[in-house]
Amino acid sequence: MGRVTARDIVKMKGREKIVMVTAYDYPTARIVDEAGVDVILVGDSLGMVVLGYESTLPVTLEDMIIHTRAVARAKPRALVVGDMPFGSYESSDSRAVESAIEFARAGADAVKLEGGSEYSDRIRSIVRAGIPVMGHIGLTPQRMLRLGGYRPQGRRAAEARELLRDAEEVEAAGAFSLVIEFTAEEVAARITERVSIPTICIGSGRKCDGQVLVLHDILGLTAHTPPFAKRYIDLWSLAVKAVKEYKNEVRKGLFPGEEHVIHAKEKIDV
Ligand code: KIV
């Protein structure tokens, strides 16, 4: 099987659920690719789950490029999508295209950007430059200052109508797929019926064409799991247990053992 392309993802709509997950470095990219996911998102969520920021706002284009390169070095079969961080596309179409080109040079197969109809020109420009774009509507964490925090979206008819319009404009601008984050299930379902590009949801219910989760939530490597995410393993506790065991063995002189030691080949008399 060859590498997954943006066109392959488009063709999956209505046929098979699309599986997307974040990865931020070489080992996590290898792990999720070995598990057989369709899309790896180098998400700006790395600001919170890897770099320890309280939001995604401090994440820079430079941060994202370093992590995208690390993921690309894993040579995954999955499509690699680079997440355009806050400040890398808002000011102009040319800034957006330049940033997207940096992602492509770092090994991304596509980019994702947050925003609906207000950013359709940016999407159009990046697609014209030859780089596939994934849209992202609903809760857009980069706009949290304006949204007033991480609140669910589209629970009222007026907001739902606006989201539907956003989805249609993102599609018309040439996006190949669309992330819908933390909206009422009914709205995501309606959007999924109305647009011909695949919808990939996080916290927006079951009726979408695919799902995305943050890897660190799946693995139990975050302090709090959002209510819409599922923790499949508690790696944090397992890791603490392993490091404690190492600490105890060092204190007791049990590590390193004979099997971890090399010996001189002749008498050392220095
Ligand atoms: O940065 C990220 O991980 C994301 C997903 C939550 C969709 O944008």
C-alpha cells in the first residue's frame, strides 16, 4: 500500500470512517502509523500537551516546523497534516501561503487552519499554491480570546446556521476535509450531510465521516482528559511506576546489574 494522499481521504467519505490522531515527534509518529491511522495531525495542541503552555496561542511557526520535520522523518504511510499556528496566516494571503510552504518543505502533505468563512481567502490562496488544506470550525482554540474560553458551539439555531455557512464556504474555497470541534452532534451531522468533503470530528458526536483525538489523551499522558475524549490506557501511571522502580534499584545498588556492564580486556593498572 502506498502513502495516503489527500485525494484518498476525500474518497473515504461515505465508505469508511477516517481515523486521525495527533503526533508530535518521531516515536509517536512511528507508533500511530504502525497502528494504521489514516491521518497524522501535527497539532498545535503540542503547545499544551508537550511544551506545557496553558493554551495554543504561544506556539510559533518555528515550533511547528521542528515537530513536523520530526514526524516526517518517521516516513509514515499516513497523510501528515501540519497545523498552522496562531499568527502564521491571519494577517494576509501571502503570509498564509509562505507559512504553508514552510510546512510543505518540512514534510507535511497538507496544512490545517482554524476559521470559517472569514478565512476562505486564505484557504483559496494556499490551495492555489498547490498545498491541500484541511479546514477547522466549531470550537477554534486559537480564537479563544474572542470566544471567551473553551465552550461548546452550535447549540442554538443561529450559531448552527453560522457553522453550516462556514462549512460551505470552507468547502467552496477548496478545502479537502473539515475538522469540526466541540459542537452539538446534530449540527455536525447536518454539516456532514450538506458538504461533499469529509468531516472529521472531535467532541462533535458520532455522525461525522471520521474522528480525531489528541494522542496524549488516548494514552493518558494529560492531567485532565476532556469529557469527549477517551483514555485507552493510563501510560502516565505506568511511566511513574517504571521510573520509581529504576530509582529504587539505583538507590539499592541493584542497577546496573552484571548484564549492563562491560569489562576491561586486560588488567587496568593506571
Ligand atoms: O491541535 C490539535 O490537536 C487540533 C485537534 C484537536 C483537531 O487541532
